[in-house]
Amino acid sequence: MKLITTRSTGYDHIDLKEAEKRNATVCNVPYYGENTVAEHTFALILALSRNVHKSYVRTVRNDFSIDGLQGFDLKDKTLGVIGAGNIGLHVIRIAKGFGMNVIVQDTHKNNFLSEVLDFEYTDNLETLLSKSDIITLHLPESKHTHHLINRKNIHKIKKGAILINTARGGVVETEALIQALDEKILAGAGLDVLEGEELIKEEKQLLYDQKNPHKLRTLIRDHILIDKDNVVFTPHIAFYSKEALERIIDTTGENIAAFVEDESINVV
């Protein structure tokens, strides 16, 4: 084996140390879904801000009342973006189109882009949590970002805010999210990812496997979240558009062709 080329931006599922030990090149697809994930982020935001999900579920039951379905405008609301990389910047551009105020928390500041796109950096995460009407996550999971939103800081969140996660499930502590929803700290959550989301697909096997109590607990917690009517969940499809898939395929082909020509590109 000489080459591993993953059809994704993330490569945490590849043992890079072992690949290096075996002198194998590892390539990824660094850019393919910036606008795709950003658009899905706003699909989740709008589903919650205008109660699209609740309305749909209600009408399926032949209930056409509008009680409890009053939404709110995005104009003049504050969007807190945690992670202003390629996806985060696309989210900011869309937010400005809605007339929103944007504040950003990121370890790397780009003052030029801040001025051009008209957003402000916050000094710390707690400031962003306390000022944002909508909080959206766009950062990778690592030892530094695991459970970035947790039981210690959920009470810093502005009461009635909405949380959107299209990044990685582990960035949000599941118990903290459930607590924030139960205590009405959060008015709702839009989730494309869940902590332990892979277990949902394996639930039938897990129910017969008594050796995995931790996995069963994770599965139960995730189901509690999904069953809440103020939670909109999509099964990790924020990246999943026709155009994004074409970009993934094209770049993967280019990675292989370049490797064959001994001119490797997108090496991680």
C-alpha cells in the first residue's frame, strides 16, 4: 500500500503515525462543502426560528391550528459563530444577507475579513454564549474542543437562544444539551451530528448486547434528544449535496492522478 486518499476533509479515522511508519502517503479533500454545510446550517436555523418542523408534524396529524407556532425574525438578531474557518465564513456571509449581527469566537483572528464581512470577534467563549440569539458550531473535534459546550458553561447561554451543530457531535456534551433544553435555557437545537451517532444505526444489535452499557446509555440519551419537539435532527447530511459529492469525487481522482505522477497534492 502506497496511498490512502480519504473522500473527506477530516482524517481522524486514519492512523497517520502508522501510515508514516509504512511510508504511505495520506491525502484528503480539503475543500468541497463550505457553502453546502453553511446552507444546511441555515436550513436548521429557519426550521427552528419559524417552527417549520413543529408545523409539519402537527399537520401530519391533521391539526392545522397555529397555537404555539409563532416564530421570530432573523433580522437584527445576533448570530454567534464558533469557528470562522471556510464553513464559518460562508455562514457569516449568509447571516449578513438576513440582516443579522455576527460575533465570532476563533483562535485565529483575521481583522481584514472581520472588517470586510462586518463581524466582531469576542474575547472569550462565555461572552459569545451570553450575547448570541443563535449559536452555531463550525470547528473540528479535538482534545481542545471536546465538550466545548458543557454543563459548566450552559448557564452562560442567553436564555431562549438556539444551538446549531453541523460540526461534530462530541463538541457538545449530550447531558448538558438535554439539561439546557429541559431548563429552557435553550429554546431549541438544530443538530446534524450527535455524540455517538453511529450507535443509532446499530441499535438493534446493541439492545441484545449486554456487554456495552456505556453504548446503551449513549443511545438512550440521543433518543431523548431526537424525540424533543424543539429539536430538529438530520442524519449527518449537511455535506450531502449533488455538487459537493461531485467535488469530492473530482478531487479524489486528482489526488490519485497526482500521486501516480509523483506530484502528490492535498497531503495531510
